[in-house]
Amino acid sequence: MVTKVLCVAEKPSIAKAVANHLAGGQVTVRNVTGNQYLKNYCFHYNFPTWGPCDVNMTSVFGHLQSHDFADQYRYWKSCDPSQLFEARIETSVDESNKPVAKNIETQARYSSILYIWTDCDREGEHIGAEIRDVAVRSNPRLGERGKTVRARFSNIERAHIINAARSPVPLDEAQANAVSSRIELDLRTGASFTRNLTMSLQGMLPQQGDGQKSQVISYGSCQFPTLGFVVERYFRVRNFVPEQFWSIKVMHEKNGIKVNFRWARNHLFDRMVVVVLFERCLAAKKAKVDKVQTKPTSKWKPLPLTTVELQKCGSRFLRMDSHRVMQVAESLYTKGWISYPRTETDQFDRGMNLQALVQKQTQSRTWGQFAQGLMNGGFAQPRDGRNNDKAHPPIHPVNFVEQTALSAEEAKVYEFVARRFLACCSQDAKGSKTEIGISYGPETFNASGLTVLERNYLDVYPYDRWTSSQELPQFRAGEEFEPTEARIQDGKTSPPGYLTEPELIALMDANGIGTDATMAEHINKIKERKYVDTRPRGRRPRQDDNDDEASDYEAPAEHEAEPARGRGRGRGRGRGAAGRGSAAANGRNSGTSGVQEFIPTTLGVALIEGYDNMGFEISLAKPFLRKEMELKMKAICEGRKTRHEVTQETIEQYREVYMRTQQRMQVLKDSVRRYVTNQA
DNA sequence: GCAAGGTC
């Protein structure tokens, strides 16, 4: 008797790939009525665990089940919004998912093993549990121990998949429970606060002119902190008070080359101190060369491409907002040109055959030559970043396609993905850096020069700049000279800019707001809700100093440790600023850059201000609540808390905030009135 | 009319 195994993947692409790997070409593909993308792949496979089997491999399309309040709570005026904290929640299968669920039920009836092939992350574990739920409806025995298993895999390389097929593991119930908790909390808090805000405040907003329904004022654990970041930066810009500073400038001309030396103290905010130090320099008459050092340096090639990085680069280099970049990337993925575009992973699996992928790119008329160079010995294993979601590899081109076969936007994104991949597979850029240190009286000054020796990856990756500086004249250690020019220079600190999209994404990423797949949606949501406006960043003179950019929040992680400081970084930039690596790009593009900046509307400001002024210990406007939820989910995954405990204690927390919001709704109304009414 | 998370 041949064992029947039902395999279910999270998406059709995985089902297809896994079926092809396991079946070795002997696959029968059957369409399923009701959904043109849904297929059953039938083949034989000899699983070590169960022996020779008849396999049916199919998929879902992400979450299979939906959750909503029971009927008596579903309509806005049917209950007080606070009742939604305990209202019964029903689980169902959406109309669009009915054919998918039916297919699983039908197939499960004849199967003795349910083998889950969803992504190996928390959501994937929950989707696995949803699939099991549906399968058990028609075949209860699949609910028995050992009858439902899952595959552990992190990419769809043949060897990796075959290996995963050999060693099924149980579903991780803890992870699935953590997600159940998240789903429930997001629904209860989102719906209750949204209804309450909308019904309390909408009368105060200007009526929509075109006879539309008046707007929804929504709360969500992700959209509110996202708005909070925009507002926080807005106030830092608005409240910025420029501060004057002074520095000592030393220039020396030698062999016809003018060298500017940077003061080791950069600048000071006390003019008298600078004057005194300057006079001591002058009194010394001569400067002395302390150090002449030439050493090799390099500019590291970029890390393998993650979704967040793709979105940031899209804003910076391709002039597409994150939402658009993702749409385009998805279409490239569905057409089979690039790998799955939603990934947090910046490490390529050691087992992956990267050279085969490089080989495909040799066909390109523009970067094919470079790819050929990699095939001829230039190839180097990509760097490893710090992130691995164990579900997907970094974004990379899987097949070559002519630019002309794509839309203009697709071509731009494909080119970026291809060039980024080739850059990852090549060598770091190499250069030579000379540093000259002088002492002038009691003060020290430095100058540095860079010579780029081998461009390497830079040749295929025009998005990075690294150029030789003007050559430095020869100096000898111990040499003395009287500087051609020495004087005091003054300047003032300049305000930070409004938040740009790449900065916002970086903040969300660092604070765990949303996932790689949803960050762009949250940004879109706060635009849709009219909490923020965007506009292209205009020309804005940037001065050297932005010490005031420090933020109260987690600053974006510094993903790249660049050894080279070729472009001279000795500026006290706050960590929360545009981020390293972008400095050159922003500088280059300032004035004409396509980067969008975010400015809160009066409504957006009113909401955030309103909650901040209510004086809770934890404001809904700040990212800490969401972060706490993330920690609690982790606790469930690690068995330190139960789903029930987390749900209950979090509900109580929000209920408290809700009640106090009710009590102080007047504060919020005043805030809205102050801002929104003034606008008119 | 509501959230955030999957995915086509």
C-alpha cells in the first residue's frame, strides 16, 4: 500500500520548485477550479520516513483564514468600541480562499501525511497551523501526533530541498501561538481605537467636498508609530535653533598644490576659546609634520540585497517610492526574473551555486562583460550580513532578461538587482590612503588623500561613489613649514531635514515596526489617511554640523562596517541621520534628488501631539508598545509565556489607555481643533 | 468604514 502525502507550500512558486526538485521531471500538473494560480503537482517520491509515496504538492496564498468580530459587533454602531476588547472573534475562510481550502480538504481526505512547506518564520508556522485546521476538517487523523509535519528549509536549491524532505519536524506550536496573539491584539486594538477616534473626531474635520464619506481616523500598532517618526522629525526641524561655531582653518600650498588641514577639534561653540587657541598657533609660527602615513584601504562591496535595502535604494537611486519598488519587484518575481523580493536575509547560503547565476548575466550588453570577468576568475564569495530569516535568500536575479523586454520601471529595478548581485560577487574596491598629521602650536590638524587603485565592484555598481581626491604633495615627518594661510572661520549648525523615505524605512526597521513585506504599506497608509504629505526634497544647503539629529528612538542599525573613510567623515553626524553610505549620494544629489520627504499634516500633528499631551507613560505615538509586543511574542516562542497570558495582559494595557483616552478626549479634541481649524 | 500579516 503506497502512502499518500499531501504537501502544502505557502505560495505557488515554492510548490512548483519543490515538486520539480523532488520529482525530477516526472510531475503531473493539475489545475484547480476557482483559482487560476492554484495547481496540484502529483508525483512519486521515496521519503526515508515513509518509503515510496504518492505525493500531491499544492499551496495556499499566504494566510488561509481570516478573523473578524462576531456579527453583533461587526457594524460600527452595533456596540461601544471598548467592547471590542473582549468581543468574540470568529475565524473563517474568505471567499477568495474558498477554492484553496476546498482543494486542501479534498486532497487531505485521501492522505495519511500532511507535510507543511510554508516559510520557516513565525507567520509561516501559523499558516501551517491554518492548513492543518482545514485539512483536519475532512481527515481528523491528520490531527494525530506525527501525521502533520513540516519541512525545514531556507532556500529552494535542489540539494537543500531534498535534504529538507528527508527530515521532517513537528510544527512549532509556540510560534503559531505567538502569531495568534498578534492577530488578536492587532484586531482588537486597531478596531476599537479606530472606531473611537473616527466617531469622536470626524465631526471636527473639514467635510470632504465631493460628497464622499467622511474620512476614517485609524489607529494601528504600526501606522501610528510610523506617523510618530514623521512628526518627531518635523518638530526637530521646526524647533531647531541654529548655533554659531568657530573653527581654525589651516591651508598650505606646496608644489603648487593647496592642502586644507582639518582641525582635530573640528569646531567649538565658544569663540573666545577658539581665539585663544588660534593665537597660540600663530605664536608658534611654524607647523610641524608629525605623521605621514600611506596605507592600503578598501571600500567594501555591498551586502546581499534585502527588502529593506531594496526599498531604501529605490528611493535614493531609482526615484521610486518604496511601495512602487515593491510592486515592480513583485512583478519581476512573478515573471521569473528575480528571486522572492520579501526577505530579511543578507547572507547567501554556502550551498548556493552563485556562479551559475553570474553566468546568466554574461548575456547582458551592458554588464555582461563584467559578469564574464567574474567567470574568468574575478568571482569572490559575497560578504555575510547579520540577518538571516531562514525563509528566503537575498534578492538576486534568477534569469537574464533583456532590458527591452521590460517596462521602464521594471528595467530599472531589474538592473539594480542584477548589478547589486554582481557587485556582491566581485572584489572590494582597493585604494591607498595617505594621512598627514601636523601640529601647529598646541593644536593638531589633519589632511588625507585617497588614490583609488582598483575599482573592482564599483565598475558594475554605479550607485556607490569612491573617487580619488586631489593628490597630496610630498611631506616628510619632522618637516616644518609656515602655513600659507591660517584663520578663524565661523559657521552655524543647520537644521536636520524633514524625514525622507529611506530614513523612515530605516527607523521602522530598527524599531521593529512592520515587516519587510508591510513597511511600504504602512507608509502608504499614513498618506492615504491624510496624516502626512510628501514632496520631493528641495535644495537645502547642508552644513557640516548636525549634532542635533540624535533621536529618542532606536537608531537604524549600521549594517555596513566600512573600513574606508575615503570621503572624509570627520563630521559629528547623529546616528539617526541619513545613515552612512547615503552621505555621498545625498550630497551628490542635493538639489535635484528624487528623494521624497515627509511632512505631517495638521491632522497628523494633532493626533500625535494629542496622545503625547495626555501624559501616559507609554504613548501610542511612540514605537515602544509595538516593541514590547515583539518581545512578548518572542517570550511565547521560547515558552516563557503563554498566548493567553500575553493576550490578556496586553489587552489590559490597551484598555487602560483606551479609558484614559476617553477621559481626556477633550485634550485630543482641543489638539485637533487647534491644528485643523487653524489650517482653514 | 476598522489592524497587520501573508500572498497573486
